[in-house]
Amino acid sequence: MIDKQARLQGRLIPEIHEFREHCQSLQLATLNDGLPHASYAPFAYTEAGYFILISDIAQHGQNLKTAKSVAFMMLDDESAAKSIFARRRLSYESQANCIDKKSDLGVQGLNALEARFGDMIPQLSQLNDFNLYQLKPLKGRYVKGFGKAFELTGDELQDITHLQGGHNNKGHG
């Protein structure tokens, strides 16, 4: 008999992968002298992690040079959401590593970005101010609606825990 945890993983892992493939950009939270900075970037995913190509001119490009901690999120479009209060989202706490664009990992990341976004990637990657970053998630959370939040942990972030007990109706005075 398959246990509850295995059933949960078997159901949610493919759903999370489909959601990730559906999204084209990440909402980024970088640190600017200790203060949060919100931005976004198109991304590609491979088994090596998430890859983004960022200009040093952009504030988040400057931030990633000095603070490697970054949070990022993929989010359902508002028009597709059943409820604006419970949009489906996948978020991670991660580390950003600047990758040499000519290294094997750099070529892999750029190829993944080009496969997803076309001719713009080779053009941008030739510019000196554009750097390739690999985002390596440390832990994550997948939310698919009210009462449907799941923590993602473990070596490959495939250990899933259903978060429960957060919504309490205490009434108002």
C-alpha cells in the first residue's frame, strides 16, 4: 500500500512541474543594502536549477553582485485566478551564483534560455553588462488555494508537507 506521503508527492510533483513550465518569468526579491527590492526576470529551468540573464544596469543585477540570497516566485496571472486572494504560486528561498557564460554550466543555461525565448538570448548574452545567474532553491512553498499550501524541502525539494491549521475564525468583537 502506498503511504499518504508518496501519494501526495505523486500528485503534486507533476502539478508543480507543469506550473513551472507554464510560467515564463520569476518575481524576484533581492537585497539592496539590506532593504528588499522587487523585480522580475524571464527564466529557464534545467536539472541544474533556474537560470536568469540580468544586466548590471538593473538594480536587481547590482543587488545579486553583493548579496547572493534571493527569493523568487512564479504566480498565476490575475485573470486566470479563481480568487484574487488565493492565486496559485510557487516560491523559493535560494542562492544566486554568477556563472561564467562560456563554462559548461553557462552554455547549458544559455541554451535553455534560448530554447525558451529565442534569438534575444544570444544577443543579450554577448553584451558585457549581462550576467548569467543560476538560482539554486534551498526550500520552497507551493500554494494552490485556500488551505492548500505545501512546504517543499529535501535534497531535490520533493519532500512535501501539507501546511495546516493556519486559518482560524476567531470572530470580531
